[in-house]
Amino acid sequence: MRGPSLKRPLIVYPLIVHLATLLISVLILIAGALRIDSGGPYADERVVPVIAAAIERDQAGALVVRPTEALEALQAEAPGLWFLAEDEDGHSVSFGVVPEAYDGLRGRLVDLSVAQLRDVAPPYRLTAILRRQTTEIGTLTILGHGPLLELNMVVLMASTLVFLPFLVLLSLTSFAITPLIVRRALAGISRIADEAERIDPARRGRRLNEAHVPREIAPLVRAMNEALRRLDEGHARQQRFISMASHELRTPIAVLQARIEAADDPALCALGGDIQRLTILTEQLLDLQRMAEGGPDAPVDLAALARGVVADLAPLAIAGGRTIAVEAGTAAPCMGDAAALERVLMNLLRNAIDHGGRTVVLRVTGHVLEVQDDGPGIPPDQRDRVFEPFYRLRPQSGGSGLGLNLVAEVVARHDGRVTIHPAPGGGTIVRVELGLGKTPDMDIAG
């Protein structure tokens, strides 16, 4: 399952919080304005340009009102429409019934600029607006009364004009810029992920770089580095134990083998095969240790190696009533540890001799090795499990259950793989493919 994305908590949630905060703030401002203000409605500013367009001069230069469609529509909307207009030379003109309270302003309007006058009681005849308006006949100062607006409508319109641009700007910022900021802030995590992908058992001692990760992620990176350190220490202890145990086992095994070879007792001589198997296992453990420390990596002649191993095991196969043969095709170069590969073949051939049928064949084609027998075969559901440590296909049989596991380990160290397939006509084919990721430096003639 995909984990939760950081886009929601880092982008969507902050945007919701910002918008909610902005909305609440605007509502509080509107409520405060409505509560504080109790001066009645406002005069609509739309009357000013309509009035200015209806005023013109006669032949004597006096101001006169010319009825226009806009003025008539305004008068139909507000039957109590009145206004008083004055130019900079003191000429004035009026329309409708101008309240007596404003008669004293005649001839004085030119001294005023902007005003919003509000009445305290209905029918709000004194509510008026004063503005200066530039027209074709000059600058006019207009004091007028027309349609009225309640405060909530004024505030709503003003808040819409102010709030909407902020809302659009905040949305664009959150959805366009915030992802770039988040991506840049988390770029260090991507670098850490790339470093973590390059960590593998073959290259131990690597640590994740904490320099470019956010401080909130740094504890996780340090914990991972500490875990890697503990794993390296545990691996080192394991390798030291395997190395020491293998070295300590070599001497007593060699002594046992010498005594068995010198004994005349048939029962003791029958232990020779087990001693040889124990020797192979011990040497394979040492091979793994040597390769882990950067052991030899040189061109290996697989055909010659196969012939030598078959020659060494031929007496054992003949003594058990089996036949063993080698079929070497065109040899291909293979880079690796010749001694370790030799023990891989010996282990596979011993398994085929001990648990296979009457005939064992070792084939070499390129850098592919195949050991085929005509025995009872391995069930399909067991072909992967036989490579597990201490797993034995037949629990009552001898052996430690480590042979095929060590074979798989050695082959993996050679950039290869080992697989099990059914043989035509019955039996088993164990296929070893080497150097799948390596390019040798030289060719070896077959």
C-alpha cells in the first residue's frame, strides 16, 4: 500500500487554515463595522457621474440641467432625487427640492472636496454625498441625494473587492509555489533514498549523509546509521567466528583423514567420504571469508577445473557403482576464485553421487556449469528450499544441510546464480551461471 503523501499536510491543510483565517477575519471586521456604525444608510456614489453628465452651460455660460435618460432612470429609482452643483467660478445649479439645511452651502461648495453626509432618522432626506467631478465644461462640485445603501451592502461590496484578490493570490501561491518550496525542502530526502539504495552486503561501512536533510528528518537518518553500524559490527563478529572456527577445524579434520587413510579397519575407511564432505564444507566457509575480504579474482578455465574435479571424484563414484563424466564445450572466460569454484563443483558432484542415480554428468558451456543425475529428482516445491541453511530434503540422510547453502553463497559472490531443473527422463539438473554482471579481461581457449 502507498503511504500518505506530504502534499496534503504541507499544502492543502495550510491553505484551508489560511482561507478560514482570512474569512473569519473579514467576518469579524464586517461584524465590528456593523456594530460600531449606527448612522443610517449611505448615499449611492453612482449619482455623481450621472448628475455631472446632465449639467451643461447655456449661451451665457450659466449652468443648466439637461434631462438625460440616465438622469430620468435615476429619478425613477429615487423619486426624492435632488442635487446642487457648482463650478469653480461660483456658478451653481440645483435640481429637485434641496433641503434648507444645505442652503447655506450655496456658493461655498467650491471650498469642499469630499464628504459623505448621513441623516439620523427616516426618511433620510439629508443623506447626501459630495464629490468633485471633472467634466467637459470644467470641474464641478456636486452635492446630491439619490438611492440609499445600507451599511451591510457597502461593507459586503468593499470586502468582496478586497477579499477576492487575496483569495485568488493565496490559492495561486499555495498550489503553484508551495509545491516547489516543499520539493526543494525535501530534496535531501531524495538524496538519502538514493544513498540507501546503493547499500548492499558487498559494500559495508557506508553511512547516510546527514548534511542535506531537514532537522526533523535528521533523527531518523541517525537512527538508520546507528542500525547500519550495529549490522556491520554483527557481520564482522560473524565473519571472525566463521574464520576462526574454520581455521580451528582444518587441523583436526586433517588428522582424522590421515588416520582413516592409514587404517585397515573397513568401518573406519567407510568414514572417508564423510571426512571429505566435512573438509569441503570447512574450505567453503574459508572461501566465503576470503571473498568477503576481497579474495582472488582472476580468470578461471572452467573446462580444466571441471576435468580436475571429475578426476578427483572418479574413484569415489566407481567405488559406489556409479559412472561420472564431463562434457566440456567451448570454454568462456570467467573471473573468480578458482579454489572456491572447485569446491562448489565438488559439493554438487558429491550430492549427485550420494543422492542421485547411477550416472552423473558435468557439463561446461561458456560460463555455465550443469551437474545432471538420473536419480529420483527434487520435488518442484523443494527446489528453492534446498538452498536454505540446515535444510535437508531427506531428514534421515546424512549431511549438515549447509552444502547447497554455501554453494549458493559462493556463486552469488561470483555474480551468478544457481538453479535446479528437472532432467529429461527423470533426475535433476543443477545449473550454475557465473559472471552475469562481470566482463572478463581476457579469453581462455577451451
